[in-house]
Amino acid sequence: MRLFAIGDLHLSTSVDKPMTIFGECWKNHEEKIFSNWNKVVEDEDIVFVVGDISWASNLKEAEQDLDKIYKSKGTKFFIKGNHDYWWTTATGLSKLYDESMVFMNTNYKVIGEYAICGTRGWNIPNDIKFDEKDNEIYKREAHRLKLSLESARKDGFRKYIVLMHYPPINKDLDETLFSDIIREFGPEHVIYGHLHGEESFDYGFQGLYRGTEYHLVSSDYLKFELKEIKLKPTICVDIDGTIIDPYFFIPYLNKLNGVNIDKKNYTSIKWTDTYGDRFGSLYRNFDTIFTYVYEEAKLLPNVLETIEMLEHRGFNVYFVTARDTKIDSITKKWIEKNGMNPDRVISLGTKNKINIAKKLGCDVFIEDDPGNIEQLLSAGFEVIALDTNYNRDITGERLTRVSNWAEIMGIFESKEL
């Protein structure tokens, strides 16, 4: 299965609306679109259509245009555009066709481990035209986008693709309500249209920003050919013992127990194995009692450089930690202080990472905990283990053992996307 996107088809089978009034590039644009569509798309593929689908003024007029799309290959996901006057309700429209025609508004749909979310959007604040009425619609559309993403997150999704008709942020990256929501949820892709003509194409931001790839897919911008949206491979990264020194906690535990154990004798990740059960209850609640310890932690060498390289190369990076959810804000603040994206932190409060790895579609998990490594390997995941005294006995066909983050960087520098 592959993903494609296009917007602003501006079909007009039932109405007299020749697009050539907007330029000669629009001549025979429908033929160009559908010729390319059925050449590159297969039945099992997905096509995102981000608004301004038909010039029809009512549903009866739009039916021939929708039928034309219906007969084309792939499953189609639709977002309403500002010229889609025929659009009634997403629920009502979905009843007219089978599951290969999916109409969206405030809801979300599922493709594998991804939640497809979105809304029409609206003009973002600007110096040309943005009045009180614009502001009212702008806020309403931002609320709808947040509802869509919140609903998906509540149901356990952590990977998102956002569909909008209007650009959510301009080329200067001036923050908007839309961009704030996008930053909060960290979708992998944001796909939008609406912009036409050479003088307008540069208005919306395109490219990678804060881990999200923005795509302009107006049909004339794409020269009336669909754009393939390539999903990013996903790397899950543990925090304690993986991007922080595996032996970081030893001085604190030594002080608490009045002993002087060094790292060569630290051969079990279970603190009670090394220090006894005298302070067992403290260990079990360490996250919430000794929160200052986590604030004092330092990144291992080459971690930040590797994470930046991975994101630059198009990998999704999530920080998946067993830390208590009660210190999630501390964890995110520390991640941000160290130059990484706090919105990609997932605090579980449990050592079981299988379910979230599946939900994220994890391709490689970087981990130090021997129990987690064994579980992940048993579930079929590829694991990179930072070599420690306490995980050295673990072996597996899908296990790669490394001594440091420079080696991890080397692995991914040569890895094909």
C-alpha cells in the first residue's frame, strides 16, 4: 500500500466553469489528473483529496464529479474545501458510497498504526484580510482539528497524518492556532492545498518543521499529478540507561544505602539484587520521591547528534520510557532542555513496551533493560541494545549490540530508508 495526495481538483462535469480562466496550465486539467491517477495508483493504495473537489453548488450537480473519483483506483479520503458548496455532512456523504470513499470532518479514520485527522481550516492571521468573522471561523476550525486529534489520542494512537484544505502556517513560520496544535500532537505529515499560481505557492510552509513534514498538494502546483506521501520509519528510544548513562543512578543509591558499589558490581537492573530490599518501597516510588535526580541527568555523548541526524534523514523518533506518568512534565522539560522534541515523549509508567511499539509501528527499538529487550525480540522487533553489565547475557537474531551512540549513528548513517 502506498499513499498519495492531491487537492483542488476543481471538477466541473455538471457546471460551466472552465478553469482556463485561471491560466493555460489548466487546459484539460481533469484529463491530466485522472490519467496520472490511474497510472500510478493501485487498488490497494490510499489517495488523500484535500478539498475544492467540485465546482457544483449542490450535491446532485456534484454526483458526476464524485462518481468519476469513485471509479478511479484506491481508497479516497476527502476534506472539504472553501468552494465545496455541495458538501452536506461527512456522515451523509459517506452513505452514498462504499468504504472506498471516506469523507472527513472533525472525526478521524485509521490506516494501520496511523490516525488520519483533519478539518478544512481557514485563513490564518495576516495583514491583507483577516477580520472578526475570519477570526471566528479560524478559531472554530482550530477547535475542530484539536477535537479530531484528541479523539485519536484518547483511543491510543500516537502516529498521525493531518489533512487540511488551507495552509496551517506561512512560509515565515509565524505561529498560528493550527501550528500550536500540530506541535502538541506531532503528526508525521500535514497535507494541504488551496494555494494557486506561482505568486501564491510560496505562501504556505513546505518541508520539515519540528519533526512534521508539510506538503502543498494543489493540483496546479503538482502539475496535475498526484504526490506520493512516504511514511517515515519509526525509531523508539528508551531514556534511562539508554540516552542517560546506564550507571547514572549508582551514586544516589550508594548514598541512600551507605555503601560504595562501583559499576563493575552493578550486574542486575533490579536495584534490590544489588542493594537488598531495605529500601524496596523507596525504589518502587523512586520516580516521584527523588524527582530532582532526573533533572540532574546528563545526555550520553553523541545522543543529540544522532537524534538530529535521524530526524534530518526522515526517521520518526519517539522517546518511550517506563517512568511514572506523574513526572511526565519533568521528563519532557529535560528532553527539551537537551535540545530534543518533548512532544515525542511517551511516559508509560510500566516496563511493558510491546503495545506502544506496535501502536507506533516501531521499526527499531533502542533499549538497555534486559527484560524489555527480551520481550521486544520475542514480539519480532529489531532491537539495538546499549551494552551494559546487566544485559550482556541477552542474545537474539534481531539484536544488535553497541558500546556507544557513535556506533548507533554509524548504523543509521548507512541504513536505507
